[in-house]
Amino acid sequence: MTIISLCTLEALARAAEALRDGKLIIFPTETVYGVGADASNASAVARIYEIKGRPKSHPVIVHIASLRDAQYWIESIPEYAVTLARNFWPGSMTLILPRSANAGDFLTGGQESIGLRVPAHPIALKLLEEFHRVGGNGIAAPSANLFGRVSPTTAEAAMEQLGDCLATDEMILDGGPCLVGIESTVIDCTSDSPRILRPGAITEQMIEEVTGIKLMEREDSIRVSGSLENHYAPKAKVLVSEFGCDGAGFIALADVETPPEHIRLASPQTVDEYARILYAALRDADNRGLDQVVLVPPVGAGLALAICDRIEKARTKS
């Protein structure tokens, strides 16, 4: 396994060729780091499931370089989904669309839909472009962590999780800390109106503003990445807005006072910063060997709801 800190065009070309040859590549996006494989290679994708301990029924998101590359993977796309793609791609938004025959069950968990995303990180985009140049159609890439655990937002965190599982000729591309810090918004586009299946940085208000369509109520009939009840969890027990034991970690906006005998892990100034540092702070709790970590979620709509979603799933498992 090689960590590449200087991601030159030559290095990205080598990574693309490795993907073509069935190897795994860990790479940065603006949301979290992903562990990627050629989305057309069933055995390579199966290896992602194996090293992560991911249930076979849990679908993966396919990353593509642009909207034009979606046609290989999908049977159809509603006009409002085209509008969403034109407004928010590249970006932290995944669209769930009716799959074509090219999207195998090993990607979709046996469902008749596929999740597609164009990431907004320059290294991810260049890797996708290079992969397209050598004949690839997309990179299947869930988060580069053990299934259910905290998603990595740095190359070092990804290496801690999966580095020992990679072969010597596989790579981790270091693109620095992720700028968004939580996973993409997942939007079901298989009906006449969109619906959010997983909240993220692209909010309900943003979606309705550009499409002019009122969102449908969320439902769980479609399985998507990060939708299981237990997810995003550190080893430490997560408590929400309550006192922990002496020596518990504490994460809250900067204007929230630290309780007595708690260890301040993060003091974000804004909701955006809260999302960006959340997973790193939870990982810090584990690195310190803390038994508990107390979180006070931000209040409000939009990104605050996405943060609350991740905290609730982390609490469920802890």
C-alpha cells in the first residue's frame, strides 16, 4: 500500500490504470474519503464489501466525471433530476435513478435503481477523468472505513481503517482534509417528485428552489448508503445533550459551555464547521480511549438536520 501525498497527473494516471486492472484506490472527495473500484468489475467491488465487512444487500454509490457519463448506468432520468445535476454537480449530492443493464446487482444490492454522484474534489474529478481515458465508466466508492464506523475525512484516518487491507500495489491518494465532512445528500429520483433518503449539505430548500417541486415525504423502500439504523459510530458510547461520566468527551458549538469534568474535543463556530469536524472529533475520542462522548447537536434546518441524522445513527450503535 502506497500513500501518495503529491497527486500529480502522472500519479493519478497510475491510479486510474490500477483501477482498470482490478485494484482498489482510496481517494478524497469533498464529503469523506472513499475506497474505490472499477464499477464494472464485480470481483473488485466484491473485495470492497469484504474488507469493509459491508452487507451484500447494501448498495454502493458510483462516482462519475460528469452528467453525460450517467447514461451508461441509467435507463431514464426525469427532467427535475437533470436540473438538480446541472445545479449541484460536481457536489455532495447523489441521485437515485432507474438502472440500466450495465448496473449489476453487485452495485445495487439487487434493486432496480443505482446511485450516481459527481464529486467536487479536484483529485477525485481528475482521477475519474483519467479512469474514463483508460476505458472506465465509473468508480464504485463507499466510505473508506469499516462498515458502520466513523467515515474518514483525512488520508490518515482512511489508512487507520483500511490500510492493512490494501495490497502493496494499491494506493491512498492524499487530498487533505475533506471540506464538507459528512456524506452526500441522497435523493430518490425514481418517481414524479424527488425525495431525500439521506440528508446532507444539499438541503430540501435548495432542491425545491431549483426544481420548483415540493419534495415527497421520505420513505425507506429504497436501500441507500448510510441508511441503516446503525452507522457512523465511534467505539465510545455516544450521548446526546446530557451529562456523561467524568472524563467523557464533549462536542458542541463554541457558545455551549463544557460541563464539569468533561474533555472538550471540538468547539465549532458554525454549523458548516460542525459538519466538517464531526467525524474527526469522534475519531479523536476513540484515539484517546474515552468511554463516552457527549454531543450537543446544532439546532435548525438544512445542514443541521444532516448533522443530527449522523449523530442519531452514531448514538444508536454506541
